Amino acid sequence: MRNLNSHRIKKGLESVEDSKEYGVILQEIAREAGEEAVLEAKILKIPITYLNASRQVVKEFPDGRIEIIKQLPALKTHRSFAKGTVLYARKG
């Protein structure tokens, strides 16, 4: 049964692979898979690991305890370029 469903999903994705919505569709699938995994972890009473808003990798236990595993560095959001700098962009 699982192979049949995997085949249907693959066939479904092939039909939109070249469309502009492909990235949006994949994001939606990933989001739904993540939500499903969190629900399963809660049911099985196992910890989940995720990145929080403070850019910390944390492990959350079923009893509500949170353990910080790693603090990630802040993202650089601003870049400055010298006047006349040429930027090259790849397509796709």
C-alpha cells in the first residue's frame, strides 16, 4: 500500500514540477509533514528537536522541559557593496 501511495504522490508532483507553484507545493508538503511528526511525537511521548525564534536548537521533552542544544550565530541581513560592484545571478 505504501508503494502505491508513494507512486501516486510522485506522479502528482511530476505534473507540477515545471510550474511556478512547485516550490509552494513542496513547502506545503514539508509543513504538513512537520506538523504530523510533532503530533506523532506527542502521542508517543518522545522529545522533539527544533529551531526556536532565538536561533537556538532546542529539545523539548514531553513533560515540558526544554534543553538548549546549541545557539546559532545571528544571520547577516545587510550587505554593503562598493559602488560599481557587478552582481551575477543564476537562473533557477
